[in-house]
Amino acid sequence: MTTPDKRTQSLSLDLIDISGGTQTRVATNDDAIASYADEMLRGAQFPPIIVFYDGSVYWLADGFHRYLAVKRNEGSEIAAEVHAGGRTDALRHALGANATNGLYRTNADKRHVAEIALRAWPDLSNAFLAELCKVSGELVRNVRADLTSTGIIQKAEIVTGRDGKEYPAAIERQPRGKSEASASDSESGGGGGFTKGKGDPGATGGSVNELEAEARSMIRKGETNPFELPRLMSATGHDYAATVVALLGTMKADLKDRTDGLLRIKRWVDQELGEAN
């Protein structure tokens, strides 16, 4: 049986897998299930649930409470929006789906989705996972630190950003202009809103430039591997020069062959400048 990329149809409840690890809430809300079930009996129309079909299994990605409400009413079918894809696709969708649902996520739910995402993809950047889960970058950063310190996930040296490029994990520090208190405040509300700001690495606009700017600054100061500089599309000649000068500044005055080393650098510079002219 083949399935187009997306279509809406009536699906038998028995065909839908709800126990494959794609439920991203800490727990279902029985009051919500009862309320949905009652409204359905009164004739209320609910949006279709969302499932991903891989040719053999329909993985539920969004609509667990609606599914359970139909089951409570002893129904056998439910309207479903069917997408092509497998369990991983369903999980990716599920991680952020509840952010805009009628039943808002709790703080525990938001932390839970961050934990699921980090366990599944620890090599993705905090900003990438924050956007996927529709939570703040600070929350993902804090959860990563907790999972790393307890050995649940390995410390990442290189992470992949939303642009598909790799970055040193060291540059994903606390964003400028934000404190741990403000990070905590951003997760204190019961709603599922996702605030995007200029300084937030979870924001869509300008985040790559901000990451690269901070990476360049850290490299120039000698705070991270200087050989990461060629990875940065925005790197300038001044970045390379400042990095080299900072490194040479750490060379001891009484180091053996110090003068020979500096003369070697001078010959290289003279040669490069000569070719440029």
C-alpha cells in the first residue's frame, strides 16, 4: 500500500501505534480525555490527529488525547492526517506539536521533550533542538548540562546547527543579555508559547551569525581550537591574524629557537605578501 506525502482519511484505532515512544508529554491528562469524550458525544468536531505511515505502521505524532477520547467512547475509527514517514519523523513532529495544542504543556512536559530530543540527537545544537521542541534555548542548554553531568549522554565536542554546518560545542554558552534567572522565568508559564528574540539562539533570524561571531571571538582569545576558524564562513583576515598573535603572545621569551621560529613566520608572511602584490 502506498501513501502520498499527506492526506486525510478515517483510520481504524487498531492500526495506529500509540506505544512506540512518540508520546512526548510526561503523562496524559484524564480530565482532558473525559472532556473531549463528552464533547465528541455532543457532536463537536475535532481536528484530525496526525500520524506518519512507513508502509506498515501508522505512528501517532499528535492527538493522543483525541485518540483516547474516541476509544473511551468505544469508537473504532478516527479522522487522521496521514504523512509519509516512520517513527523518527513522528517523534520529530511530536516534540513541538503540543506547544500549540489546546491542552498546554506543563513545565515538566517542556523539560521532558528536551530530554527526549537530547537523548535522541545529542549531536544537534541547542538552538536546533530548541526550535524542534518549541522551547527556549536556555532550557535545552540546562537539560544538556544535567544529562551530561549524570552520564546519560556524552559531552559533544562538535554540534550540527540548523544550517547543517558543524560548530564547536563550546560556543553554545549562555547567550549574552540573558541570565539563569531569566531563563528560568521563560519556562515558568504554563502556556506553550515560544518566544524568539534577537539574542536568543533559538530565534530564526540571525542565530547563525551570532553563533559564528561568538565562535570567532572565542578563537581569537584562545578559548577554543583555532583550527575551527576555517569552518566559519564569516571568518576574516583579522580573525586569523588576531588568533596567531594571541598564540605567539604565549611564547616564552627564553624559549629555545624562539628567534628562528619568528623569522620563519616572517619569511612566510613576506612570501605571502609578495605573491599578493
